[in-house]
Amino acid sequence: MNRSLSPLILPCVDIQSGRAVRLYEGDPDRETVYFESPLDAARHWAGLGAGFLHLVDLDAATGRGGNREIIAQIVSGLDVPVEVGGGVRSREDAEALLALGVRRVVIGTAAVKNPELVAELIAAHGSEAVIVSLDARGLEVATHGWAQGSGVQVAELTPRLADAGLETLIFTDVTRDGTLKGLDRDLMRQVRGLWLNTLIVGGGVRDVEDVRLLAEEGIEGAIVGRAIYEGTLPYPVTL
């Protein structure tokens, strides 16, 4: 992405128990249901002009099941490209999603536990098909649907990911995700310094001031859920 342009806002459709929800601080038991049908949610944002959609299979992330059929419906039912994360822990998981027509797969826990998987997938499918998501409390990476601290620091992983050929990194501030507390500028600045390729952030985006913060810090985009669902950040976003 070109850092001179306005940051890209990716609407997020989190799927849990077959519904489109948002979680508070990543807690699967503290959900707000926004659409009974994730396909309807995806159509809503596509209809408002979304250029890309971010889907998360929360059940797969937490080991409670999966929503692969719903993801397939969204991919086949829309012209908007999608990226999918949540429970993608093997090459088979990633390639099954790519086979559905998912544009980009998002690797989370596996990038920490099995970093060579990232290089393997990039070698097989290209850097445009693979994203790594580092979900963190502060700068410590959280894994397994955000339930566990890994003891691994973001600064330890970013050089390895760059060496593996990764182009796009997602960084989510778990402590603010779904809270509408606004982005932590100091944390965003630290992560920007640790990752010089394309950076997409999430966690607490509240309003247009947060989008301006992204632009000021040279961050290419953000994944946004509750703020656009509840209207504190009007979508589509204009600066």
C-alpha cells in the first residue's frame, strides 16, 4: 500500500455459532450479535463499498468448532475479496481456505508456534496470499484465540517474519479490541517501528480521529468492527 493515501479500513465480520458478532476484549463469552447471518453482514459492508473484508472464524480460533460453510457462502456470494483468520494452524487449513476462493489467509498462533509454516506458504502461494496476525497484550503475543500469553515479544518475531518473505502484518491490541477505547498511539508507533512493510492494526478503533492517527503514524490500514457496526465511525470513512 502507498502510505501517502488514506488508510484502508477493512470491515470485520467475526463469526461465532453461525452469527456475526463482536467480542469484548476477545472474550468469546462476552459477545454482541450484530447480524444473525454473517452473509448478510458481509453483503452490508460490500454494499457500502468495502474493497476488502476481514473474516474471523472465532469457533475455529477457540477450538469450539468451525464455520467453513458460511465462509464459502460469503466468498461465492460476493465479488469483494476476503481474508480469513481463526484456527489456521496448518498448511492444510490454509490451503483449504484458499481453495474456497479466499484471497488471503491469516496465520495467528501458528506463526508463533510453527514459524516455518509462514515461509512454506509464501513459497507455495506468494506473499500476496499470506498474512500474519500478531495479537498482543502490550508487545507480548497472545495465542489460542487470545486466551494464552506466549511469552514471545513482537520484536522477536518481526525479523523472522520479514526474512520469511512476509509483506503484510496485522497487529491487534487485545486489551482494546471491541471496547471503543480508541487506539493506543504509543503502542501503534512502537509496532510501526518494528514492522516496515505493510501494517494493518486493530483493537479499539473508535472514530475518525483514530483513522487520522493511522495516517499520521504511516500505518496502512485498520480492521474495524464495533465502531462501524455502532456508527461511532461512519462507513465509508472519509478524512
